[in-house]
Amino acid sequence: MCSFSERNAMNKTELVDAIAAECDLSKTAAQRALDSVINNIVKAVAEGKTVQLVGFGSFGSGTRAERTGRNPRTGEEIKIASAKTVKFSAGKAFKDAVNS
């Protein structure tokens, strides 16, 4: 199995392990806490609310307008319905950490 640094990505299990170690929690407690955070962000955004975590960023929703597209096989024009989208805007501290 690859370690986080070898594949340049962190999965949920590795994040739970990091939270457990840093906060002196069991892996089960860290998993429950992370799941709760994610579930509450999803629930709030689905209700049309914005979740703002100072120093990290904001989660919100937006809409994509109806537009005309093309069927790649036939080239025929098709209408693509409007849709709700999920947006994330990184906070200044997050951007600064990434850029330093």
C-alpha cells in the first residue's frame, strides 16, 4: 500500500488516522467526528445555507443556467437543464498556506 507522501493524496482513512493522533482520540471517535462534520456541511448546503469556516473557507451552493450543448455522436443540439452546484471558496489563511 502506498503511503500518503508517495501518491500525493490523502484518503479518508489517513485523515481519520491523522485526526486521531493529533487530538488524542480513538480512531472510532475521530471517524465519528469527521463524519459528523461532513454530514452537517452537506445538510446545510443542501438546505441552501453557506457554511463558513474562518481561516479555511466557505461551502455554498449555486446554480448553473440552462444551456445548449451538442450530442457528441450526432452533433445534434440538445438542451442541458439548469442544475444546482456546490461551491467551495478557500479562505485567505488556506490560500496563504498553499502559496508559501
